[in-house]
Amino acid sequence: MSAGPLDLARTTVLLCDADGTLFPSEEPAYAASADVMNRFLAQLGAERSFSPAEQQAMTNGKNFRAASQQLAASYGAELAAADLERWVAEEKDVVTTHLRTVLRPDPQVLEPVQRLAERFVLAAVTSSARSRLDACLAVTGLDPLFDPQRRFSAEDSLPVPTSKPDPAVYVVAGQQLGITPDDGLAVEDSINGALSAVAAGYRTVGTVQFVPPPEREARSSALREAGAVAVVASWAELVDLLAGGPRPVARPSGAAASARRGGQRGPAPGRCARTSRP
């Protein structure tokens, strides 16, 4: 399913999407979110309820904030800022609580990602809230592999919350890590995620490990159309794809780290201050 080996001459950082990439959280998240979303839609004047699968098809790769704004616009409804924040907070709490109970460590993810962590710095780049990301990493056993300083949320790490396909979260991640797009490789499962990473300048590998089998061929084609340079069926396949990459001599923790790698300078972190919550 993948292409030939990638040129990883400068790659030291893997920027990993979370939901649907590191863990199979999308379906249970939409299942938990469905009641909140349907009550929100009823407020907008929706004439029927939408199933979790229908909601996922409408908004896949976007967080609840972006999805609710999109749906409000489609109904021609005005959405007050205070109402939006109330719905976002409720959905975040409901979904995070549910994901804590259903996600488990997966050897088919944990073992290959551990192998990748021996050669690359790992960062998480998600549209979801930081608290949801932290909870999912903890219950799946991936928490030790993703330093808290290398977790970036489009909901919490930006001055103004947004969502993929907006590239802002990738831009800020690069600034905070002190890397340029040549230093990083993104891993994404959704079309909006791939569009976000590619727009920020990062080479992107698509993954369909958690995509339902009947949908994998179509998703793979769509990921390539969005700019993915390769698509893999699993994290193990990604390990094989990246087998020719170098082992970094230093693990960046901020902008100064890029200077230690041959004098390359990343964008100054001060251009877009990180405001993520602990």
C-alpha cells in the first residue's frame, strides 16, 4: 500500500495525529458525542436526529467546535460565543470520560511506535482538546512516548481555537519544536488532517490502520489526493517504510534545538505563543 522509501536525510521528528491514528477513538468518540450533537442540532432547528456514523461522515477530522460552527452555518443560524463554549465544554467532558473506559493499550500500535521513538522524536498534533489527548495517551500506554511539551491541540495550543484542515496547529507545533518542515514527517488518517499537515509544508504519510476495511481503498486514494506521499496499512508498515532513516543525534525540545542540528533555525516560537493547558 505504501510507496518506496522516503528521503529522510533531515527528518528527526514524527508529528502524529491522535484520533484514528494512534488509537481507534473516532467511532467511540462519535458514539459518545451523538447525544450532545443532536441536542445542539435540535437547537438549530434540525428536523431529525443524526446517527454517529452520519455525524462522522459530515465532520470527520474536525473537532466539535469546528463541526458545530460548520453545521450552524449550514442551518443559517447565529451561534453566540457563550453558547458555543458551553456546548464545546459539555461534549469534551462526555467524550473524554467515555474514551477513558473503552480505549486500551494495543500491541499493534504500542510496539512499532516504541521502535520509532528510538529513532525519531515523537510529537502529537491533534484537533481534539488537550485533556482528551492526555487521557487517550494515558489509557493506551502511549503516554511515556509523547512528552507533554510535544503535545499540540488545535483547541488549546493556539491563541484562537481552530481545527484541521487549518494548518495553524502544525505551524505552531513546528515553531515550538524548533523545526522546519524538512525536519518533520506527519502521520494522518483523515483527509482534513492530511490537508492541514500538507498546507503547513510537512511531508505526510497517510495511515488506514483504524479505517473500516471496506473504506480503506477509498480513504487511501483520498489521502493521496490530499497530498500524502505514501499510505500505510499499519504502524508496523510505517516502521518498514522509514527503515532507511537516520537516528537523530539530539532530541529537540525547543527552538534552540534546531541550532544544534547543523545550524538550521526554525521559526521563532514567539511569533505564536503556545497557550495549552496542562
